[in-house]
Amino acid sequence: MTSTDLSVQIGSVTLPNPVMTASGTVGHGAELSEYFDLSDLGAVVVKSLSAKPWSGNPAPRVHGTAAGMINSVGLQNPGLDEWIENHLPGLIENGARVVVSIWGRSISEYREAAHRLSGLSGIAAVEVNVSCPNLEKSGDMFSHSPDTCQAAIEASSVAGLPLWAKLSPNVTDIVPIARAALDGGAEALTLTNTVFGMVIDTDSHLPVLGGGGGGLSGPAIRPVAVRAVFDVYAALGPVPIVGVGGVAAAEHAVEFMSAGATAIQVGTAHFADPKASKRILRDLDRWCRRRNLISVRSLTGAAHGHS
């Protein structure tokens, strides 16, 4: 079997392979290091962080569904200062390529969070999570409007690091929002975040999550996320895209890359198997070698007739 080059290029960031963790599913630091060597992955994307600590939503926060899970954690985090002091060193010591996810409730909060990262070493990129309620726009998400999405990305540029924009699938047309993120300075697009959902308890007749509704993740949303990747690639050309949503096997990674993704993230699968991302990387390598692929990069855009 031919040895396959697994390295990928996401904007200005070079990674040894296209498999990363997804934000919010592996904690704030090196929690997965007890299961495998973090340096084996393309990158570790940490749970979204804000400039100041945030307590999140009331319990219960997570509930299993027929094809995944629904959550309303509410972006709980210790704040960037505490993370930089107590969590970043462990990731660096474990050899992880670190992607920091940041969020805010206003443009100024995005700027403040990004400013905390300015001048720090050991960070490969900043994933700007614009799928957050915008307090300046009556709670609508930043990623639901091209203008607010672009403004949040522009504000995050003070980090002086490569920016990836994580977009929401809960829109009529994701393409103009993706274009606005790139216009705002994003080097890459992470497609996508969770899908709006709700589960009702049939005894109490109330939502099972303390926050009411939540975000659906896991295998149920993979076709939605693959479609978003396909549409953005078809409309905007070969822009760097990170596909995320229901990846639980190597074939799912191939599906996302064929749709136009350069790399993928593994999220909900970690709750059932903490070694999921390492297993998917191993199986992706085997899948490529069995087909004598010289480079995994040849998969990107294959569904469009490109390679």
C-alpha cells in the first residue's frame, strides 16, 4: 500500500493531518492526554472561552437523543486569564497544536477576548465562535447576519493570530455569511455549529434542559453540515473549510472533505469514546493507503469534480 501524506494547509496554518477535536467536547485543556498522545492529532480545539468567567446555563445541560445529543451548557468557562495560566501550559507540554475558541456577547467582548491572546506563544489559530447571542441586537446570533458576523471577526483580529470563523447552520443561506466572515479577515471557516432543537419530557410536559431549548449535535446533523460545506465551497471556491458535525468514522471525514473541507473536527463522538479522534485518524490513514492516495488533500472538493 502507498504511504499517504496526511498534512493539510488551512490558510496560513499547516497541520500534520486533518483530524481535530471540536470545541466544547474535550474540555479546556489536556483532558484527553490520558487516552492518547495529543500531538498525534492535527490540533486540539478547546472549549469556547470569554474574556471573563461565565457560569453558563442551569442544569440539566445535556440530554441524549436518538442520533446524538442536545445540550444547553451555555458556554460555561473559567475566563481566558485563568485558562492561560492553568490550562494552556498542559496542552503545550503534551505537544498539542492549540486552537483557541473565543466568544462574546458584544463586539467589544470579542475584541477583549482576542486581545487576551495577543503575543501568546503556543497557539496555532483562534476559532471565533460567532454562534452566540448578540446582546446589542436583541439576542440574535452574530452568525445570523453578514454585518454582525464580519464585525465580530474584524474585532478579533487584535489577537494577531490566524482566525477561523465558526458559523451556525441555523440560517436560510449560509453563503453570504461565510463570505462576510472571509471579508472580515477569517482565513478559514468552521462549518458548522449545532442545530437548534428541543426535547420535551412527556410526564412533566416541560423541556428537559434547564435552559429550555438547546443545540443538537451528533450523527443526526451530519447531512446538514455536509450540505453547508458543499454549498459554501460551490459558491466561494476552494476556501479553507473545517467540516464538523456528526463525524464518528473515517468515512465521515472523507464525506466532509469530498464536499469541500480541508480538515474535520470530531465532537460528540468523544462522549461515547474518548479515543474517537485518534481512532478516526488511524482509520482515515488506512482508508487512504488502501486506495493508494498520495495525499489526503486530493479528497478536498472531489464531489465538485476537483482534487
